[in-house]
Amino acid sequence: MSAPNSEPTTHSGEHITTADFSLTINGQTYDLQGIDTRTSLLDLCRNTLALTGSKKGCDHGQCGACTMLVNGVRVNSCLTFAVMHAGDEITTIEGIAPPNDLDDDSAPAKLAPIQQAFLDHDAFQCGYCTSGQICSATALLNELRENTPSYVSVNLAQPLPDDLGEAIDQHALRREIRERMSGNLCRCSAYPNIVRAIEQAFAIELDALKPTDLTDNQSTTEADI
Ligand code: FES
Ligand code: FES
């Protein structure tokens, strides 16, 4: 990032400080010039880069509609300045799904499991909060995978059992999901379906994490006996 340029710029008679910097968003680098250093990450994405999937609900850090991931951690993009994120990996809702096969126009659009789960469980009505909910849920799944505790975790070292063969305590999981999603408001009150969608995505994650060769090894052992 270059040093901020403190240029007297006519904007209601104010002096505006601008800066030139690069941002990496959804794997793509954007070289930006003359950006007002007071521009939020949300406004930059929506107004300058035409990444309009992230929504502005309150612009005060209270609703979560603007949630994005910065280096895998969720942030309210309305509360952070774009200029602070040169060198960070930023993911918006437009970058949550795996990339499509650009050589095959007939291939159906791919969705991330959490996006499919929102469809399967009808986890929205108007959809205004949905991009923030999905980005937040993506980070939530990372947190659970990494055993990051929340306010309601009884065992701070291990919020959920890590023995993949053991049944997850569904009540504990729901408590964790509700607490961890409490920063994302939904005016349509789709909360029960949002929780079910995240449970489904988590179950898919658990299945994917199970060692695939476990059954083969067991059958080999049994055959040997
Ligand atoms: S728009 Fe950012 S938290 Fe509401
Ligand atoms: S689906 Fe309408 S605000 Fe959440």
C-alpha cells in the first residue's frame, strides 16, 4: 500500500485523505487508486467493485447483513475500513461457492454445502440477511472444526466431542449454533430453519472428516482374524 495522500479535495469544503492499495477478494486482486480512506469495506465492495451480495442493513455493526470473512474470520464489513485490509484474504458471499467449470457451460452452478442446506431447509424469506448468514455460518463451521469455544461452551477446550465415532450431542450443537449466529439478525424470523440448515452442513462436514479407509481397514482386520 502506498502512503496515504493527504490532498485537499473539494467535498463540502473538507480535506479528504485518499490512498492507493490492493485488495484480494475471492482470490482476485483489485488495484485501487484514490480511495477515500474512510470508505468501509462494505461500501467499497458494493459501490466500487460491484460485489453487491453483501448487504447493508444497519451500517452500525448490529445486524450482521454485511458479514464477510477476512482471513477466515467473520467481520462486520460496515465497521472496518477497506484500506486496513491490504494483504488480507477477503471472502464475500460471491466467493463462498466452489468455482464453476468455465469450460463447460452446461454444468450446473455449484453451491457450497451450506448454501445447499439453506435451500433444502428454506432458511430464508426475503433473503436480505441471507448472504451474511451464510458467510457467518461458514466461519462458524471453521470455529467448530477448530474447537474454538463460545460463550455457551461447557468444555472450553472442546465445545463438541471430537471423537467422530461418537454421536454429537444435538442440544449442545444447537446451543452453540444459536449463540454463534446471534450476531446475525433475520427480520423474517427464519431462525429455526437457519439452525437446521447449519446442522445439516455440519453433519456433511463430519461425514467428510471421517477416515474413508476405516471400513476397509476393519474388514481387512476381520478377514485376517
Ligand atoms: S450492516 Fe453491518 S452489521 Fe448491519
Ligand atoms: S430472510 Fe428476510 S431478513 Fe432474513
